[in-house]
Amino acid sequence: MASNSVERVREALLATGHGDTIQAFPEGTRSAADAARAVGCTVAQIVKSMVFRQGDMPVLVLTSGSNRVDRAKVSALLGAPVEPADGNWVRKATGFAIGGVAPVGHSVPVRVLIDEDLTALSPVWAAAGSPMHAFSTETATLQAITGGRVADVKEG
């Protein structure tokens, strides 16, 4: 049986008209490399959910599994500094534990930025509420269901 977090993601996906593409991966999807092995895709096709703090507001950066997020770029895009968020704050702010933070189904509204590198990949796989669940989607769909802004957010 899936956790409450996974069910929350499933409900959020269905509410947007997205199909239920959530799959369980008992071997785990905690890191991008783990997820790519489990799913059978490239690391780049894994959507890493990086949560930052902008004051008390969560900022979710959905980035390609092969990229690192440049905080300075994210801060510039949002017009104010962002700071790293620790695991306890992430859980309180989003309702998800690190390793299972999904693009949808958050406890509160979040600002979302999407790595432009994801637009060249199909499909992409994102966390679905637990470190053992992921769902497949397309980047354009991810943008539509999250209201996210596609931007250059990677280091380098």
C-alpha cells in the first residue's frame, strides 16, 4: 500500500488531468543515480526536487539529475536570496521528506522553477511522495501542472 504522501501526489496529478503514471521501485529512488538505475533511464531524465527557503516560503527547483542548481541564478530569477533548507524544514514546509519531494501535492503553495535542460528530454521521471515512488511525465506537462517557470538554473 502506498503512503499518504504518494496518495496525495496521485490525487494532485489526477486533479490536473495527468494520468496516474506513479510506479513503485523497491530498490529506491532517493538519489538521481538510484532513480535512473531503478527506472531504466539516464540520470539526466531524473527530475531532482531541490527545496530552498526564501524567508518562510518554499522554492522548488526541478532540475535535471545531471545538473547542480546555482543558487545565485535562482535568487536573481526570483528577485531575492534563497537559502538551503534542512530536512526538517522541507518536511514541515512541503509535507514531503527529502528523497520523496514531488513537484505537486505540497501542503502549501510553492514557487517553482524548472531547469531548461529538462525540455530536451522525454520522458522525465519525478519523485512521487516517497523515496521508492516516481512518476513519468513530459517537461511541458510538468510546467503546466506546477505553474513553474522554465529557466537557466544550473551551475556552469
